[in-house]
Amino acid sequence: MDGGYGETPRAVVRVRDGATPAEVFDVASAEEWLAFDADVRGLGDRPWLLSRPAEEPGRPDGKSGRPARTLLDRLRGRTGSRAAPPASPPPPPPAIALCHPDGRVREAALDTIRTAPELRPVLVVRCADWASPVRERARALLAELPADALFSLAELILRLSRRARGDFARALLEDALRKGPAAEVLALTAHPDRATYRLAYRIAVERGLLTPMELAATAASCGDVTLQDLCAEAAVEPGATPGPDAAAVLDRLLTARAPRVRAAGVTALRRAGRYGAAEPFLVDRSGVVRACARYVLRQGGVDPLPVYRALCAEPAAHPAAAAGLGECGDRGTDAEALWALLGHPLPSVRVHAISGLRALDVVERERLTPLLDDPSPAVVRAATRALLPDAAKIPEPLLRERSAPERPRAVRVAADRLLRAAVRQRRPDPGYG
């Protein structure tokens, strides 16, 4: 929307010259309206650019026969000719007047919105105006609008709610969503703006407009973590899913790709009395899900530690059992079993064994350093994370050798990370004295 440096923005010029905002920019975009407002307000040092020059007689085509007035002429209140007084410029179009740098002009233009609903987005902007008379008048006009008029302005209202004086319009919007037609609220759940669809989902959950299965499906399929938590928790709250549908809702959550959604489903197994159904999740790839599974099993009277020990006897079938064993095992009893798994042929077993050793806090630098040469990049990364706290004690020549160009990329990256960590750990503490 902007012109070049020192130029009037093109959108402002076109609207000033008679075009409607819809002909100039995307009026459905909150960002476009905010940019237009900023562009008009930014011309405060050149207010004459906000009105079309008055036509002066002298030519048949209506164009002025006199030379254009200079800035000095304007400041002195005269035209290029001394024979006639300057003509008064016409008032700016309403869209520009509503964004005018002069607060008196903005306030006077607000009433034009009554007959120009397409300018309601500017009314929302003025509700957060820094000038109190403008702001109060705009708020009174916005409060007069029917509630359903606010739904199409939701994105702009929520964008402006981040400003210091932007809470009034948001309160009106939330009240309209709580009392308005369910169809309007559900339509906003599909809005592309994140803040808008989050608010719509929150209100829909409060009003009970979505079934537990719809909530579970949303939690399992969306990529927004805030929405995952909101919908997953609402889907399994007490009394949400009576009857046979409860099992289907839980199953949908338990098969979700997102760990936090699976964790919500596993935790809900306790309330459903399905304690044994949590056992397969002891070896989930996510530590959060494994922790929830252990909690549910303990609530059902089952100690997960013997289960983990049995699973680690055949780690190829359940590689994550090694991590779970470290998370709830005993240092004296289970550490050696995890060290032994570092020689397992499956990289996934070796990765989880390293995680288990870290969880037990039994990492030994000398025994873990050889895994910096492991053929699996995932194992090298896991070993690096485990060795970082002790990086300063690793012989520097060993790391320098592994940062050579001929080494595999994962090994070079690991060596460089450990070398940088070692430098930081050797740096003396400046203290506060």
C-alpha cells in the first residue's frame, strides 16, 4: 500500500481521488485497514495531500489556468495569482476523514458511518483512538450496531485488543458471541486468523456447541497446541460423553499424532475405569504420554516398574521401554541393564537407552563418549545431549579430531557443540563483587 520514500501512499491517493476502499485494497483484511489508517495518519505534516485540490477557472477542461500553488503560497494563504483569493479545498472523503491526523476531523466524520456500513472497520479502529473525544464517540456508535455486525469485524477487533485502549470492542464481540446464533460462532471456528478461531472455539466450548466427538476430532487433527489442549480437555471432562460414545471419543484421542492429545486421552482412562488400557502407552514415543500411563496404572493398583523390566528383556519390540525404565527405575538395579542396551543393533533402542540413563542421572562420560562415532545420527545427537553438562572434561583433541571435514556431518556438529560448551564451562565466573 505504501508509495516510495516521501511520497503519498498510493492507496491514500486513490481513495482521496474518489475510489472506494474496496476498489483499492482488501477490505476483509484487518492488516490492510490498519495500514491504511497508519498511512493517512502519517501525513500529519502534509495535510493538504488529504484533500483534492479545488478546481480553478481558466480552462475549458476545468483545469486551472494558473500555475500550481507552491508550499510557500499555501502557507501565506495565496494562489499563484494575486487577482483572486484561493479556492477552499473540498472536504476529504469519509474514509480519509475518519483516519485524519486532526482529531477534530476524525470525530466529526464518525457520524458518516451510520450511512456507510462499509466503513465500520474504521469505527473499530477509532474505538482505540488516543484522543478521548474520538474514542468515546466511536464506542457509543459501535455499541449501537447489531451484534451480528461484529462477527465480520472479529479479526480487526482482536488485533486492536492488543493495544492499550482496545478492550472495549473485544468485550462487545465476546458478549455477541456468547449470545448470538450458534451458526455464526461455528463459522468463526474456520476463520484463518489464529486469534479469531481460538476465541470462537473457546466460546463454542463454553456454550456446548460442539459434540465430544467433534472436539476430539479437532484436537487430534489440528496443529494449534492451544486448541489441542482446549478441545481435548473439553472432550473428556466429566459428563461430556455419556453412554457408548465415551469409548469412541477416548479412542480418537489415543490415536492422535500430537503427544499432548494422547496424554489427555490416557489420563482420561482413569476416570473411565479403563486402567489396563493405559499399559500399551508405557512405551509411547513421548515422555509425557509415558508419565500419564504410569499414573493411570498406579491408580489401578499396578506397579509399572516390573512391566518395564520385562519389556526391556525384548527391547526390539518396544524401544521406548528403555526410556521408561530410566524414568521410574532404580539406579542400583536398572542402570547396568540400560548400559547394556547401548550395544543393541537397533538405533532406536540405543537412543532410548541414552534417554533412560539421563533420567536415572547415571551418565558416565567415558562410557558414553564412544557413541559420538555411532553410525546413527540420532544416537550421536542423543549422546551429545547427555555429554553437554560434562563437555569441559572431554579431551579437546578427541573433539577436534571429530570436527575434521572428512567426518560425517552428525559427528562434526556434535563435536562443535561440545567444544563450544567446553569453552563456556571453562570461562571463569565474573561474580558480582
